[in-house]
Amino acid sequence: MSDPVLQLDALVKTYNEGAPNEITVLREAGLVVNPGEVVAMVAPSGSGKSTLLHIAGLLDAPDRGRVAINGEDVTGLSDRRRTAIRREEVGFVYQFHHLLPEFTAAENIELPQYAAGRTRTEAAARAADLLERVGLSDRADHRPAELSGGEQQRVAFCRALANAPSLLLADEPTGNLDPATSDRVFDMLMGLVRETGMAALIATHNLELAARMDRILRMDEGALVAG
């Protein structure tokens, strides 16, 4: 049996530790996400879900606990190694697309590939393939301001998948879209996850979308429980 793509064990994260206004946002939080699995994380704002996603994606470190990606304990690795794993194994999507406005859709997808060592020809071919998969081949040369909200978010998903990560982390990825566009973008996301076999952890307020994923976890006083 293959290792989980993501395993979080007993994560604890406290801000302003020891101060009168100390806030513990994660209390022994743990989860496992397996290859090809899409897990919803349902939690209100301020509950610690973004902190958990940042720790899972190696953008932050827990005060206590363990993070493993593809069976490798990454908790105590050097910053350089953590950066390499984040670049090669993890894709991020946020509520707002954060596309670079001066670059075209294709160029936004090509840029992260250069950091991974791909040539311009390889990066362009990968961008073209991803844009075709999400139905945006005819928008490749358009800048973000020339795209609709749904198109921008589809490009953001393509950018997250540019380096073929094994783990996708998404924080309210459809929260800024109208319901119809949200459904289309979510269907595209699910199709890409199923096709590639990667694992996905998706934080969302949308209970209807959450119900379409494989499992639902709920943040409860800093811990994750079955939803």
C-alpha cells in the first residue's frame, strides 16, 4: 500500500505564546490524505484552517507535531529542502487568483516551471496542455484583466498544477465566484484530480461542494473531526 500523500500528526500552533492574548489555533490536529483523494475541510473564518494549510504546504511550521509528504517527515528539514519539496510536490490555490497582471495566462503557468528547471519549450508545452484541459486554449495570450473571474481561477488552478504536484492545497478556491461559475470550476478541479491521481485538501464554506468530495473534515476547537 502506498504512503499517504499528506499526513499531519498532532499539530499544535499557538500565537503570542505566553502573552496575555495567547491564541492556540491548532490543538493536536491530524489528518491523512491518500493518493487520488479529495478531502473537504469545513471551518469558519478564524478557526485555524488557513494556518493548517500553510503548515501542510510548508509555508509555516508547527510548534509541535509532525508533517509528512509522500512518507517523508518534512517537519525538521532545512529551509532549502522544504522549499524544494514545496516547489516540486505541492500546488496552492487561493480564493483570489493572484495571477501576475503583466503576464498572459500561458506565461503565468510557465513561470513556476522555470524555477523547477524546465526549458521554455517544455514550460510552454505544459502550459498549452493544461489550458486545453480546462477549455482555455483560446485565452492563452490574454492577460488576467482580460479574463472573467472563472477564467482567472481556472488559470490559477493550471498554475498550481504546472509542476505536476502530488498534493493540491486550496483555500476557498471558489469563494469569490458566482454559484454557476463555482460549479464549473469545481467540476474542472475534480476532473484534474481524478485524472492525475494527486491528493487534494480543500477548505471551503460551501457545504454543497464539500458534499461532492470524498470526505468532509470539520475544524472543532483546533482539532479536525469527521464532518
